Amino acid sequence: MNRIISLLNIKYPIIQAGMIWCSGWELASAVSNAGGLGLIGSGSMTPEILLTHIRKCRANTQNPFGVNLPLLFPAVEEFIRIIIEEKVPVVFTSAGTPAKWTPLLKEHGITVVHVVANVKSAKKSEDSGVDAIVAEGFEAGGHNGKEETTTMVLIPLVRKAVSIPVIAAGGIGTGRAMLAAIALGADGVQIGSRFAVSEESSCHINFKNKVIESQDGNTFLTLKKLVPVRMIKNKFFQQVEEKESVGASPDELRSLLGAGRSRKGMFEGDVEEGELEIGQIAALINEIKPAGEIVKEIVAEFMEAKEKLNSLIL
């Protein structure tokens, strides 16, 4: 039995990433209804908005769903209170250490998965008692690891270092990539960019179209002096690149970043002045589809690729 399917009580070992401005209740419930695990991305929400999305998600799916929770947020304690009171079955934590909150969440019967970008963090997460780990490679969109370790290298390293289930993330958006990740030692996959441009995604249509138009080489990891983030090259990206080329300080970069850049680009649709966070896999995405159809396509391609491999004589 696949360990992620068993742990999360889902049909397929496919997790929809909790992406800022993209992952509301509509997307999460659609993925859960299709047999994966949908995640509500709380990173762009207030406690009140999170509560609304949890309740709407529960009303629209009878299957398990979860919340992605950035641990460095000022309101994290309030978010955790809501998650516990609403009996959310699964929490994916990120952007911080899970040691402080994992025991409390597990005490209330909540499955905890933590996102890491290196072996050291994977080991610390296992020691803190998390139930599984998302190992996210350099190809991923949004906030990323400073190490720039690719998924193909990271998954075997983390698999060797820990005994708990490992979920691969970063550059995964197809059934073939899912099969490759499992061959490398993963128990399941987390997919962000492919679901970010689904019909149920809450991001702006301008952003979705920008992703569809993108080609290989159109995304870049930048802002490494702050928190590394992968985004589509646009006018704002060029401004960041110019600042960094002359040795801008972290404070100067924060000033340029300002408040609400990701909201402006991804939620409000300003594709020139906004921050457009997406992974390298965007170059393979060329159509907006329902999330349920995306899950079916990934599973079908996985099975086809698996059968093809089984037929090969090496």
C-alpha cells in the first residue's frame, strides 16, 4: 500500500500545493473530490477568511482536505486555533520550524506534513514528529530554498536521510514526472503550478494567461538576499534584477518589493508591476482546465508510462 495514500486517506498520492492567491476552497474541494488532497493556501488570508474557506471546503467535499500554514506568519496562533476547532484533518506547514506546533496539532488528531528544501531541515522535521515531508526542489514556483538543489537530486538525498514518507515537489506537473519522482524514492507528489492555472484557481485570468504564454527560461529565482522566490520575468522582475546587479541591500529590495506585490500580480492581474510566482513547469502548461480533469490526466499518463517501462527489456 502506498504510504501517502494510507496516511492521508486519499485515492491518489497527489497533493495540490497550498499556493498564495490561488488555493481557495473551490480548488481544494475540486482536487479532493477527484481523489487527491486539496489544500487551502492560508498564506494570503486573514483568520476570518480562512475560517470561511474551511467551512465552504467541507460543505463541498466529503473527502479529506487540508490547510497549508506558513509558520512565520504573525497570526499563526490564531490560524492554528481555527484549524483545531474546525477539525481540519491535515496541515502542511512551511516557512519555519515545525517543532513548536507539531505536538499540539497531533494531540488533536491532525496529520502534519512539513515542506523542506534540504536534508538538514528534513531530519529536523522528522525529529519534531511530523508525519511526512514535502521535499521541494529548485524548480518550484514561489518561495524556494537557497541551496538551489533540483528535485532529481533532492528526493534521493531526503529519502536516504529519513524514514517517514516523502512527497516530491518542484517541476512536477505530469504523470511521467510523478512516476519519475516515485522511482527516485518519493511516496507521492505535490503539484502547484499545474493547479494554479486550473478553472477553480482563485488567481486572476491575466496571470493564468501569462503562465500559459510562458516558455522555457521565462521563470527565474531571484530576491535571494531576502527570501528566494521563483517568478515570471516581467517589468517588476527587471526592476529587481537591476537593483541586485548594483548590489542593493536587503532593505532596498524590501522597499522595492513593498506591500502586496504578489496580490497585485496574481490576484489583481497586473502582469507587469506585480510579482508572478510560478514554477519552471509553466513552460509545459498550455491550457486552463478543471482541476478534476488535471488529476485524471496525471493519473492516466502515470499508468501509461508505468506500463511502458514495465514492457522495456533492459
